[in-house]
Amino acid sequence: MTARSVNMRNYTSVTEFILLGIPNTEGLEKMLFVFFLAFYLFTLLGNLLIFLTILASSNLHTPMYCFLGNLSVFDIFFPSVSSPKMMLYLMGQSRTISYQGCACQVFFYHVLGGTECFLYTVMAYDRFVAICHPLRYNVIVNHRVILTFLTFTLPYCGPNEVDNFFCDIPVVLPLACADTSLAQTVTFTNVDVVTLACFFLILTSYSLISFSILKISSSEGRRRAFSTCGAHLLSILLFYGPVMLIYLRPASSPWLDSVIQVLNNIVTPSRNPLIYTLRNKDVKLVLRKVLTQMVYTSGV
């Protein structure tokens, strides 16, 4: 039995954590605040505009655009888990976060991230049916609590410095003053195995899609099919790339992990509106009509 285990009965329970932020960025707080605020506002407004556009147009009430609308909603809430607190301490506010607040960040981060992971998988299946079985499309396609519990039932008796700009399992779990093997095992099963399984299913879908597209005789037909799937595939790479780098790497680097988390939490959700609007003619057409109607109404 280690000295750490012997002293567990006399530990003082941690009531708050200190977010250390992104390493090696001292003195850059104001610049980072402007940078993150711009991305965050663009993410909120861009995804909200896509969601309202799909909601307002009956022509876009199809399964594919239903998935896109749901993705926009998740891309509004997902960065909202960590961005507001981060921007507050960049403005000079307290870097501390309550024990309950830290638990809430971990819970909502993994619930929203896991749901978005499954959403991308379903979207890949939707594209597979649409391209590989177009005549049967309308028939086939029609209208994380455990991890948080295991992490925060462990005793925390100090230190309480979280080496990141928000609470997540890889940076909070090492602070526990007890055996974390069970939580680490469940984290590996839930995050790594499920993520890889979803990613494998997506790759399988797109492999079958690619074979089907290559059989299309018309070059224009092949181009349109690839263009339809290109936006979704790009979003998948932007979503899964950071997740795999954070949770599947054997060694940890605080600076690299923080940069990857910034990409995953802030930059990627802000790029989805650009990816789906600039590459999608239907969305651009409806969006133009909605904006024109809004300008006409406000002018009247």
C-alpha cells in the first residue's frame, strides 16, 4: 500500500480546480481573447443561420438536411462547454472553476462529443444509401454519464491545477489521489473503442460509396457525387483527427494537447458552416432567399 493510499483517510477534499490555460501563452491573453471570441461568435451565428435556413425551407426537410441541422445545433452547444469560461479568464477573471462546474464540463463535453460522433456515422450511412441505393433511399432512410461518475467519485486532495483551458478526463483524472485504473479502462473503452468503431464504419461506408461513384459512366455525375460527399468527409476528418490525437496517443504533451483541443473545440465547429454552405448549392440558394426576404422585410 502506497503512502498516498494510507493518507486517503485524512485528505482534504478539493472544492475547486485552477485552469492553467494554454501553456507558453503568457502575455498573449488579449490577442487570444479577440481570436477566440471571433471564432466563437462566427460559430454561433453561422450554425444558427444554417439551422434556421433548414427549418424555414420545406425543400430542405429531407433526412440529409435534417442531419445537417442537428449537426449545426451540436456545433453551437459543443464549443459553449469550454469557450465562455476560457474567454472570461483571458479577460482577467478568475481561473478557478468549481468542482461541480468541472464535472459539468466533462459530462457535457463527452455527451455532446459522443452524440456528434454517432451523428457523423449516421450521416455516412445516409450518403451510402443515397448513392449506392438511390431507388430505395426513401424506404431505407425515413423520418455520457458513466465516465463523469467514475471520474468525480474519486477523491481529489490536491494538487488542483488542471493543465488545460477546460476540464476533460485526461487532465483531471491524474489529479485524483486514488487508484484510477477502473476509470482509465472505462475511458479507453468508451472513448477510444467507440470512436474507432464509428470511424471504421464511416470508412467502410465511404469505401463502398467510392466504388459506386467510380462505376458512374458520366464524368459530371461522378463529380457531383464526389462533391456531395466531400463536405461531409472533410468535416469527419476535422472532427476525428483531433479526437484521435488526444485520446489515442500514448504520450501526453500539455502544449500540443491544448492546441489540438482549441482546434477541436473552437476552430472546427466554426468551419462547418463554411464547408456546408459554400459547397452546397441547395443551402446557398435557400440561404440567399432567406436573407433577401429578411432585408426586404426590414426595409418595409
